[in-house]
Amino acid sequence: MNQSAKTPVSKGDQPDSANRPGPRYRRWLRDAVLLVLVLLGLHFYQTRDVASGIAPALAGVDLQGNPVDLAALRGQPVLVHFWATWCPVCRFEQGSINAIAEDRRVITVALEETSAAELQAYLDEAELDFPVLRDADGTLARRFGVRGVPASFVVDATGHIRFTEVGYTT
């Protein structure tokens, strides 16, 4: 008998290229594209109602009793940042906001129903030193279209909103 004769192979033993998994990078690429699309969709949903163009009026008295008025700061860029003490993402990025406030103009708006004294105690404990307006009833947040925190707006020297981010940002 000829040694080179092929032995019969059952149908289950035959390699089937259609059943073989494709290269991993294709699955990773597909998953990455899907993740990016989901994140972009979420970002679009979160920012759909936020203010754009000329920044809405933002004025009040900060926790130290100093008047704060966004319109009075025209001529220089300003970061307007909405946050809350109960927000874990806000807590995570507060160090970055504090660092920006050392070199740039920053107005933060705390969506808090707590007293000014309790809010000041929170800032002292966290060693935060940026100006804070309390927005207990959400009036300022509604003007800017903020539905979730943290939310950041970069307002240019002419008073126009140039960048908006809802959620964590650096």
C-alpha cells in the first residue's frame, strides 16, 4: 500500500476558514470604533442644550462676599465651571480647576443647597481656593443649559463661549 495515500478526513476535522476567528486587531478596532461612537453620542446628548455664542449673564456674590460678574471680566478669557460637592467626578478634577485658578480667571458655580458656611468648610478641608458662587436653586445652571456636573465653559475675551465640556476634562 502506498504510504502517501491520504487518509479520509471527517467533515468535522476539516479546517473551515469561515469558522476561524479573524485577527484580533479587527475585533479590537471594531470595539474601539463602537466605543468612540458611544462616547461621541453621549457627549452630544449631554451638551445638546448648553449655551453657545455669547455667554449668558453670570453675576453674584462669592462665598467671601466679593461681587463676581462675568461681564466685568471682558478683555480676558475666563473658565466658568459648574460643580457640586456630592459629585465624585467633580472632586476628582477640583485640583486641576484650582491649579488653573492660580494663573487664569476662574468662576466656579456650586450647585448646592447647603449653607455658605458648609460649602466654605468643604473648600477649606479640600484646600481649594477658587471663587465660588452658590446656585442653590439652579438659576445660573439653567442659563448655561447645564443638566449635569461637572460642566466647563471657556469664555473668550469678547464674551463668547469657545469651548464646552460636560463631564471630566483636563
